[in-house]
Amino acid sequence: MPRTALRICPLCEATCGLSLTIEGSRVTGARGDRDDVFSSGFICPKGASFGALDADPDRLTRPLVRKDGQLQEVGWDEAFDAVAAGLRPLVETYGPNSVGVVLGNPNVHTMAGALYPPVLLGALRTRNLFTASTVDQMPKHVSSGLLFGDANAIPVPDLDRTDHLLLLGANPLESNGSLCTAPDFPGKLKALRARGGTLTVIDPRRTRTAKLADRHLAIRPGTDALLLAALAHVLYEEKLVDVGPHLADQVQGLDELGDALREFSPEAVAGRCDIPAATIRLLARELAAAPTAAVYGRVGSSTVAFGTEASWLVDVLNILTGNLDRPGGALFPLSATAPTPRPAGPGKGFALGRWSSRVSGHPEAKGELPLAALAEEIDTPGEGAIRAVIAIAANPVLSAPDGDRLDQALDSLDFMVSVDPYLNETSRHAHVVLPPPPPSRSAHYDFAFNTFAVRNQARYTPAAVPLEDGQPDECTIHARLVLAASGQHGAPAGAVDEMVIGAALAKATATPHSPFFGADPERLARELSGGTGPERRLDMMLRLGPYDLTLDQLLAHPHGIDLGPLKPRLPAILRTRSGRIELLPQPIADDLPRLRRELDTTETGLVLVGRRHLRSNNSWMHNIPALTGGSNRCTLQVHPDDAAGLGLEDGRPARVRAAGGEVVAPVEVTDAVRPGVVSLPHGWGHDRPGTRLGVAAKDPGVNVNQLLDGSLLDPLSGTAVLNAIPVDVADVADVADVADVAADARVPS
Ligand SMILES: Nc1nc2c(c(=O)[nH]1)N[C@H]1C(S)=C(S)[C@@H](COP(=O)(O)OP(=O)(O)OC[C@H]3O[C@@H](n4cnc5c(=O)[nH]c(N)nc54)[C@H](O)[C@@H]3O)O[C@H]1N2
Ligand SMILES: Nc1nc2c(c(=O)[nH]1)N[C@H]1C(S)=C(S)[C@@H](COP(=O)(O)OP(=O)(O)OC[C@H]3O[C@@H](n4cnc5c(=O)[nH]c(N)nc54)[C@H](O)[C@@H]3O)O[C@H]1N2
Ligand code: SF4
Ligand SMILES: [Mo]
């Protein structure tokens, strides 16, 4: 008899509730859970393919250990023996920095990824931490750190209540939203328009989101910071700045900011952005006049040379129009596992560049070094070089700049361990691969995404299908990895959770504003409920959190507990040294001359931008037949005028060349991209030997990130520039040595 079980979808940031149909141990269907307090039944094609993804026959089911050069299946004890034997001598001989830790995107989609990497890093004490943030949202962390003193305090647009949304470099109709967790983002945008609100989309491509908007402006890629600076300029010039009574005492630097933006008039930026000055003025006036409004920018305004400036200006505009921290504007969510807010007052502030990378001297941001610098930190010999890598849910060979160099660098390591369900472009280099079970067999709670959710709520779904005999869940894998990496190999996995619980409760009971101040930590530990270590930790975090919830309450409400719409949270959220919002932070002021120089740039050559497809997710969903094919293809989109000018034809292969290399991809002529811009999606290039991705390898596509050499970064955040890349494009017939180019670029036959 089929049964049903609930499972929060881990496949994108929208965190929809799914209702799975299960026959035996197999997921045979997935529907939206209509009773889910947050998603109310919404589902997308990826969620609907949960069963196929869960049962992908290419998923690894047993650990692999390299023996005589070959990866071979072994038992779990042997795998962890190999991890300890591989890592410990390197740490002991060369020190903690000889181990690089690489954390990829799915860590924010698993409980294990939230609960254990911090413990691993605490135990290892390496400064060589690289994550997907530096190919994604690090500019936002840096701007929040500087403005609010807390890199994780990221305001989200109040989608359900706003009257006006200015959206830059995001395509939620395909991505389903990011740093703004909102199941049915498309429906929320339609509802905004239906209630008379205004949606403006700034994107060099006419995306599905742009088609839904009142107004679409096809900006020249890489120039959002200029546009936003001009919007702020108009607010000052036309005396439209009004931070509102709620922020009046909380903002410092208003006058200084006005001075700093003086040169960025609409007339000065119009040519560069390719948006008329009159339109920019209109946008600014509308933003100021709207009863409530929110400015929201994502990947296309983040992974660019001025990513931190643009991210900062997004919030600056929300502040200048009085929309920060008020309903309908941009608000800070309060998740159920956030520590109880401390009383308002000055904090430690946010520091950048407390250390630097060894080879290029890139400053750290939020304790991380740029993922773009991982290859050079491995392949540049000398004291402090990385000799071992722990990669968890990461595929940087495809997601980071210059995959070929990284491919070779990873191959040269003394030791590498991957926690990954697939043998793919990155994990194929590992000496040990530790595969987590499929998602139906993992419990789920969204520690990360609930801090970006447009409505406060808490939902927990236990594993829908029991684990197979002997298969550890991903939390246990992480815990054993922590022990093996830190010289405690052989200790019981549960010891890690109990250690964390002990430390957290000791701290809480000694913290005056904690609800547990003065209590006995050992008694509190005994009172925690939950059948596993991670459940006990979740229970503890809920109890220590702002809503006084417990795991048992979540279990009693399988469709979730609604905690209401977002509420104002200032000033308690501020951790700046001044205790106020620091509108013009020094590192940004120091970087503004670089943005001013951009006003004089006249470069108008062809540039490349990325794109996402609804039925895809970064580099790891090309192996599911239901999610591939159709329009989900690795094509080079080119505007008809450019195609004509360059002699490109729809369907024919074109060679794209840039600083880091070249690739050959089929041309798709479409006026959805603006002239002067071409677009390739990322996460493709599944044709390297030694992988086990049978479906993906049949239509491998090319790795767009091979076009990058890793040297182009947003300097404040260390984030790789992935959009607005200068390229040249030619029909392959026009390229001198076609055969060589084709072989290099591994054109699909
Ligand atoms: N050119 C260009 N490059 C980009 C981007 C772009 O827009 N343009 N986007 C960037 C962005 S925003 C991001 S976030 C990065 C993403 O890049 P990565 O962080 O490398 O993430 P993915 O490509 O999603 O690869 C995820 C890996 O995790 C594995 N995995 C999947 N599920 C699980 C699980 O449950 N547990 C574990 N342990 N592993 C799992 C997959 O098999 C895969 O190996 O790519 C970036 N790269
Ligand atoms: N279906 C699907 N969903 C996903 C993912 C996926 O791969 N597929 N990945 C997930 C991840 S890791 C993330 S971070 C989120 C990202 O979610 P989004 O930020 O919504 O990402 P994209 O869909 O890449 O949208 C970026 C948009 O920026 C535009 N753009 C490029 N350059 C510029 C520029 O200079 N200025 C402006 N204004 N726009 C520009 C691009 O044309 C593109 O439409 O999506 C998540 N959800
Ligand atoms: S929108 Fe995201 S969370 Fe919702 S079903 Fe689709 S992939 Fe899953
Ligand atoms: Mo991302």
C-alpha cells in the first residue's frame, strides 16, 4: 500500500512543503503540500521530480576509497579510517592551514550542512575556507556587515505587502528566489501587480520575470551600482530623502553619503548603464512616492565587479526612502532558531581583511577566502600551500572560475575527501568519497533559509524513508568526519553533538539576556527531546530561540507553525560600533573612486552574462531525464543584430573566447538578450572522464567558467566576477584551427 510522508523540498531556496507518495522504500510521487503553513501547495517541476532525483541510479550508495589509483567501494569504518590516516599526518606536519575546506551550495539545503561545518572549522582552525558565497552572495554579507554590523543581517523584500518592487539581477520565475525565501515567488509577484503595485525589473535579458513586470530595463551588464547610485543621487537632489521617523535616530552618515554620491547624476550614468536619464529620475521619484517599496538585487547585481557597492546601494535606497524595517518595505526575518535577540546597543562592528590569502593577498571576508583563489592556493608551492581538501557538497570544478586549472590542482593534492552523492567533476579527484543518503532518508529543517524567509515560520520533517542497514545519515557522516579530521577518530559520532550542546548551554546559562540565564546546563541538556543528536540540537536551538518553541511542538504540527508576518527589528539587530546604521562605511567610501572611474569608461564590447533554467540547479541536476532537454540546454544566446554582425547562425557552433580560455557552444539567436550581450548558463561541462553521471554525460554542455581566469573579483568581498565578462565570439568556421578548438572545448558530437 502506498503511504504519504511530508518532506520540505531541499532543491532550491523556496523550501516548499512536499507530500511524497512512497511505495516500499521508493518515492513514487511528489505533490505540493496544500496544508503547508508557508507554501500552501506550491510546487515546481524540480520538486515534482523529487522521486526521480531521489532514486537516481548513479547516486553512490557506499563510500569510495582510492586504492592503487582506483576508487573502490568499501565499508564506512574503512572509509573513515582512510580519512583519519590521510588528513592527520598532513595537519600534524604542515599545520592546520595545509587543509582547505570547500563548502558548496547544498550545505544550506541540509541539516548536516548547517550543524557540522562550523564544528569542523572550529576543530581544524584552518584559515583556508572557501565557499560558494564567493561565487554568489558575499557582497551582500559584506554590505550588511558594514551597514548593520552583522554580515548575516540581510533584509528581505516584504513581498506580500509591498506596493512597489524594484528588482535587479534576479529571475525568480526560474530561480524561485534567493536571499528571499518565498514559496511561489511568481504568484507573489502576480499578486503584487493584481493589488495595484508596481514591478520594475532591471536585467540585460528579457526574462520570464521581466515579462511579468510593469517595466523592464535592459541595463548594460555590470553597471547596476551606477544606476543605483544615480537613484540615490536623485533622492538627495530632489529632496526626496526621508528615512522615516522610525529610522531618524538610527542612521548616521546621511550628509556624507549625499556628498559622496554627488557625481553620480542620472545624466552621468545614463550612457554607461544605457538607460535614459529621464527614466532614472522617474524610477527614483516613483520609489520615493510609493506608499511602501522595496529594492531587491540578486546574482546579476552581486557577481559583478561592483557587487558590494550594488548590494550596499540596494539597502541604502531602502533606507533613504524610509522603507527599511517597515512593513511593505525590506525587513529582517526572525527565525525560530536564531539566538534570542540581545538588547540594542553598540557592538563589535564588522572587520574585513583580518588575514589575507597567501598567493594573491586577497583579504578575507567573513572568515572566507575567494573560491576563485582555491586553485592557486593549491598549485603554488611553498610554505602554507594547501595539501589536502575537504570538499562538502561542492563542485568547484564547474562552479568556480578556471575549472581546468582547479581540476589539475585537485589532482595534485596529497589527500582529498568529498562528501557528495555523486562521482562528478570534483569528487572524482577525491581519495575518499563519503556519499550521503538520498533526501527522502534525511530529516529536514531550514536553519539558513528561515533567516531569509518572507514570513516567519518553523517546519520540521523527519526522514520520510528509513535508512538502509548500515547507511549513516549525512549528520552522522559529518560528525565522523569532524572526529577523523580532528584527531578523535573512533570516538562515537554522538560525542560531537553532546559537545556542541554542552558548550551552547554553558554559554546561554551565563548570558544575562538568555531565557536560561542562571539555569543548570546539565539539567537543560537532560531535558532536551529528540531521537538523534541533530534533533536534540534543533530542540535546543528552538528553546534558546525567540519563540520559545520545542521540537515536540514542531512534530505535533507536521505542516509547520506559522509565526506571522515580518516585524520591525531595529535597533536590536545592529552590531555596529556606533550602534547605528553606518550609511557610508569607510571601506565603501574608499572604493567609490573606482566606481567614479567607471563613469568615464567607454568600453562597449560584447559581454557575457549567465542564466538559470527552472528545471536545473547549478551543476548537479543534469543527470535526471525529467529535468533535462527542451529549453534546458547549454546554448549561447545571441541577439539577432549581433548574430548578423558576427556571422553567427542559430544552431551552429560558436567559439567564445575570454581571458581564461575558450568554449564552443551552439548558438541560440533570440532577442531576449539585449544587443551587446551573450548568455551561457553555468554548471555544464559533464564530459570529464572518471565521473559517474550517465545521463548528464550524454548532453554535457560546456563549462562557462572556463572563460574566467580567476583574477577578476569584486575587491571588497572577494567574489568572482561571473557576469559582464568581456568575450569575443565567432562562428567556428571562422576560427583558424577548428579541429583543435573543438577538441579543446569538447564539443558534444
Ligand atoms: N558562471 C557562473 N558560475 C556560477 C554561478 C553563476 O551564476 N554563473 N552561480 C554560482 C552560485 S550562485 C553558486 S551557489 C555556485 C554553486 O556551486 P557549488 O557550491 O559547487 O554547488 P553545486 O554546483 O550545486 O554542486 C553541489 C554539489 O553538492 C552535491 N550534493 C547535492 N546534494 C547533496 C547533499 O544532500 N549532500 C551533499 N553532501 N552533497 C550534495 C552535488 O552532487 C554537487 O557535487 O555556483 C556558482 N557558479
Ligand atoms: N532553477 C534554478 N533555481 C535556482 C538555481 C538554479 O541553478 N536553477 N540556483 C540557486 C542559486 S545557488 C541561487 S544563488 C539563486 C539565484 O537566483 P537569481 O539571483 O534569481 O539568479 P538568476 O536566475 O541567475 O538571475 C540572475 C539574473 O541576472 C541577470 N544579469 C546578469 N548580469 C546582470 C547585470 O549586470 N545586471 C543586472 N541587473 N542583471 C544581470 C541575468 O540575466 C539573470 O536573469 O537561484 C537558486 N535557484
Ligand atoms: S520551488 Fe524550489 S523548493 Fe519549491 S518545489 Fe521547486 S525546487 Fe522545491
Ligand atoms: Mo547560489
